[in-house]
Amino acid sequence: MDPRQVHAVVSLLAGRRWWTLADLVRESAAPRRSVEALLAELSLERGEDRFRLDEEQDRQIDEALKSGHRPFAPADPVGHLLAEYAAVVERMAEVIARAPRGRHVLDHVAATAETVVRRALLLGARFWMADARLLCVGDHDLTSLAVGMIHPGVETVVVDVDERILGYIDERAAELGLDVRTRWADLRLGLPPSAVGFAEVAVTDPPYTPDGVGLFVARGVQGLREQRRGRVLLAYGASDRTPMLALKVQNALSDLNLVSEAIFPDFNRYHGAEAIGSAADMYVLRPTSTSLPAADARAERFSAAIYTRGPQAVEAGARTQVSADDLADLRPDVLVGQWPKTVLPEVPRVRLSTWLAKPYAAKVRQAGVVLPTGMEAALARILLATRAERVRTVLADPTDLTDLATAVEPVYDLSANGRVLEAVRKAPDQSDDPAGRIVRALMERAHGKVANVWRDALIDVHPDLTKRQARTLVAETAPWALDVTLLELPLHRLRELPGVVRVCLAAV
């Protein structure tokens, strides 16, 4: 009565084929520990990192299989379609091979090219994808590109915290001519406004912790345009040795009042993740009338520690140690983030998610910010979200300011002292450089729609332009700027902004 995967290992070993442990795990979808326990009971011949059955053990297993113990393979919901899309699998294998390497602190494990193509095929097999909208809640696996190649009419938005992935997806989507747009977001701080209520279906392969799955799926629910008909596809895997972990994850889904409409075992395969057999199930989740309220209520309560490894792991915690000494000579009008109650208790406090979601109502001259471990990617957005003259940010650890300085250079001078970052606002641009004035206007109104702010700033420089003419120029120069705020743009778009503004002005 052992799981089918363990019997599959025995069948794969029959015939005295040579195997590595990683290949055997991936082919069978059995957890690494289960495979190791089985191998310990068998008589093996070994050569370097490979092994195979000895002759006597192979004869015994061959007799057992011939007597009717060979395991059956379950039906694959889209396996019969793969041959028609072999060229897409081959192209996706090339795209995945060139992608940025996974970051273990974000629980990145690359899915196989066949897996991301099968995800796209499953979408087409279960849903009407013509002119549909897809939200990828995290997309290290590049599912968005596979969907675009198989369903060219789909409009896709990718939300991710990894700047490298967002930049790579933009490059490949442009190269392949796909309708895929990227948005930066740390999902612990919220879903980008342009992604809320955007899609018919959401796809996510989140960190495999209860809070990680719960948070990513909650954001997927928030991204659905029509709750009654929308779906969230979730890739999640657990070892058969840890049923309590799987139960906690399924309880997190139950708390979101979602129906598990279908679960396809071992649908997703990976390069790595041997603890769970290099495989994960595919859940098709259907919202109920109470799923969106539950997602809105619960998303704000998920911990900052949602990963299985690194400083943001569940076991590690994610708080930054701060005190009044970190503020020193600063006289903040507001404290942003989780400051201790004993630090300046009379000063108003704002959550990081609220700070990014909308402009702070009161005038702020000076602000103190504390960022938890692993949220350093939010720094540029935290600074752009205010017009304060001075912002002091306390980090968990010292950080490299190179990329940050490039992104916010039009508005801030930066300096660092250990893990304390000081940002001082520059004086307004009094030069005759129209591009600099437009960029400054965009960064001064980071909560506004980029296209609208850009249009108005362009008219200020060229008063003879009509609103329609100015907006057309922006749309032709920067189609990625439509329906998005500056805080949602990936870092590579922020760095490109001055150059693109100059192109726009040249077009006038």
C-alpha cells in the first residue's frame, strides 16, 4: 500500500538501467527520502554518482512485475496534446535556460519547459481563453510566456517581487511579440492597483508554506474580475511524509472559502525540489461569494516570513530591530512600518501597505521608516510614495544603493550609515531641461497614473498640445505606462524613464 510513486521507482530500476538519485526522484515524483529509504533495502551496483540493481535483485523484481504488480500510470489531462506543441516546449526550454538563476531565499525552483506548456494547455482545456485576461501571481517559471505562445489572444499581467524576472519577461515578451506586461509588487504589501479585478483566471506557484500559499492565493482572488466565474490555479506540493503540512495549507485555502474544483496529482515537475519528489499537484480553485471579503481581510494578516529558506523563512522571523537612537536628530511627522510602541509614541504611525496604497493625508516634512528583513526591494517605492523633504529608513542589514540611487536620482540624494539610509529631497528643477521637469513631475506624483501625469507634464512643456495629442504621444512612446502607477513599474522601467521621456519630447 505504499504510494504509487514508490512502486514507480521499482519499475524504473528494472532492467538494470543506470540512474542518478535526482533523475530517479524527478521521473517517479517520489520524495527523495522515500527513494533513499527504498534504495537502502535493495542490492545495488554503484559507479560514481550513478547506481543500478545487481543481477539477482533485478531478476527478483522482474518476476514480481511479470506477476501483475506493475503500477498503472494515471491519465494525464493534457498529455495527449503535447505532441502538437513540441516546438513550443523546445522554445520554452531555450527561454528557461537563459532566464536569471533562481533565488533560494524566494523559494525559486524552476519548473520544466513541458510543465509550463502543460499549464497553458490545461487553461485551454478547461476555460475559454479567447480574449481572456490572465494574472500570474509570481512567475519565476515563465508560465506567462508559454500561455502567450499557445493562446496569443490572452492579455497577461505578471506580478513579481524579483526585478530580474520582470526585466527578463519584458525582454522575451517583446522578442516573441506577446501581450505580457509586468508589475512590481511585494505581495505582503498589496496587489498593484492595475492588477486588482483584472483577470478571468489567476495562476500561482507560491512559497510552499501555509502563509505563503494563503497570501499568494488571496492576491489571486483579489485579481479576479468576476468572482462568480473566475478561477485560481495553484501549484502546490508536499511530501507524503508530511501530511500535517499539507493539511495546514489546505486549511489556509479553506479559510479563503474556496472550492477545490479539481486537483491533478503530480501535474507540475521541477528541476530540484527533491524533498517533494520534484513534483507538485495542480489545484483548480473556485471562489465563492465570500472568498473576496475573506481574501481582503486575511491578506493583511499574513506574516512577512512566508518562505521556507533564508532570512525570510517562517522559522527565522522577519522583524528589524530598531530603537529611538536610530532616529537621532530626525523629528518625524510620521513613522512608517512596525516601530516599537515605546519609540516616539505621540507620532502618528502608518503601515507600509497603506503608505504605498495611497498618498498620506497630512503634510510630511520628515518621515522615519523601518523595513523588515527581505523587503529591501520596496525601498525605491517607499521613497517615491512621499514628497517629504527627508526620509530615514532603518534596514535589517546594510544594502547596496547602486540600483536604488539610479532609480530615484531625479528626486533624492542618498547616503548610508550602516543599515540606516538617509534620503534628502533635491530642490525643484529650475533648469531649461524639459525632460528633467517631466521626470520630476512623474516622480512627485507616484500614486497617480503614469500616462495621465506624463500627459499633463508634456502639455506644461508644450502648451499648444491637446490632451488627446499628448496622451497619444505617451502611448506610442511608452505603451507600458498605460493604466499603471509609478510605484508598480519594475525598476528597469524607472531607470529607462529619463531616456524614454526624451524620445517622447523628440516626437513632439
